[in-house]
Amino acid sequence: MAEALSAATASIEGKMTRNLKKLLKKVAHDELAVADAKLGSSIKDKLSISCVTSSAVQELMRGIRSQFTSLLSDRWAVDVIRRLEKEDLSLSANFRHFVSTASHKSTDNKQ
């Protein structure tokens, strides 16, 4: 979990982690849709991968976030919460709140 938190912090700061670099070298060849322009710039500079950071990408990301909980199984969420509880109770509470809020939003949208 510490590695995931570190990766999330790095992406917020527009930096790439070693694991992200490895992954992108394997899977990204032509263009990459990136929500954060700063991160996209870093990817382009360091890996020479063209990145798109347009309003269409932002809309795509909003769509993914709005459907996030329906894309995940309940079993996965419970597993993540248990692991977070071992690491840090505040992270667990934040994740639990996120899943609950996102679940309510997706239920409201379906009605």
C-alpha cells in the first residue's frame, strides 16, 4: 500500500515512478490519453511517447470515475479496505468514504 500511495503522490506531482516507466515502455506505442498535462509532458520528455490531454480526455476520465464502483467487485473493495486498515486507518476511512460516495452517486444516476 505504501508503494500505491507513493505512486499516487508522484502522479499528482506530475512525476513518473519506475513502475510507471516500465509499464509505459511495454504498452504505450503511439499516443497516450493523459488527464494531467504536467504528467503528459513528463512522459513525452522522458519516454518520447505522444500524449493527448484534451477536453475529450477529461470527459473520458469523468466517465470512468462515474462508473468506477460498477467496474470493481465488492470483494476487491473489501480486500483493499482490509489492507489499508493494516497500513493506516485514515487511508482506510478515506477509501471507504470514496467507495460509499461513488456507489451512491452511481445508484442515483441509474434512477
